[in-house]
Amino acid sequence: ALPIYTEYNPLVYSRESFREDPYESEQITIQRFMNAMDLQQLDAVRLTSTPSFKQEALRHPDSYNDLVLLKIPTGDVEVLEIDQVSDDQKRVKAAIGENKQKLTFLIGFDPDQNEWLVDDIFMKQKKDGVIAVRSVSDQMQLLVTVREFMESAQQGNRENLLAQTSVEFRDLL
């Protein structure tokens, strides 16, 4: 299958911008995702993401705004290490941007697009001396679920609102 192109075209890259190294395909995969983030267009980010990441993290039309809240760094990508998880999945540690912030990407091979795509991102977060590693898809699921709940409440759609709650909370409502 041929790659999908749009007016945003994050799939185009210049070979001159990548150094020759054994991690070229992984670097290109992550750099395309970063380029899509820089475009500030959800469609562009979706093009560089696996179907599962799109469904879990990017399902809402305003998902890009939620991605921005997570403060994912963008910029040049330097691949530091790769772990082969399976034939169609890799864990890639990379330094991103000028500050070389380290992130771990889970990338997956999509046979429909015939290319590697970002499946998840793991970020270290430090607050009040506590360090936690969080999955972007988990954080995005939470943000999107809250957004969908608030939209149902604002629209006065009781049936949708109740469908998005636990049994215990539904009984209270």
C-alpha cells in the first residue's frame, strides 16, 4: 500500500535531515510524528499513528488540544536505543528537541499503510519529588472521557451522560 498524503503532508521528510545510522526507520517514524505535532493538525497526527492509538487517544475532534496539555516535546529526534518487542512492535528510547528530553515510544508496523507508526509514548513526569512514567494514550483516554462527559452534561443528554458513568455513580445520578 502507498503512504497516505494530505495537505499537511507530515510524511514527507528530507534525507539530509537524518544522520546515517542503524536506527533510520525508527528515527523517521518518530520524526514524522513530531512534524505532525508541529503542524498543530489532528489529521496529520492521526496519519502517523497506529489504529489503536487513534482509537484510544485521538478519537475526539478536539484531541489535539488535549495532546498539547500533555506538553509532549517536539523537535529533532535522536534514537538512543531500540528493543524489539515483537515482529511488528518496537520500543524506542529517543531524545527529543533542543533539551534532549528522553521519551520512550512504542511503534507498531501497520500492514495497511505498510509502514511503522507511533503506537504510544511514555513520558517521565516529576512533581514534588515524585517521579512517574505515564502513557500518553492512558492520559489521553482520561482527558477525552472527561471531555465527552462534560459535552453530554452541557447538551443535557441524560442518556449519554449516564452511559459514561459507573454503575455506582449512575445510581446516584
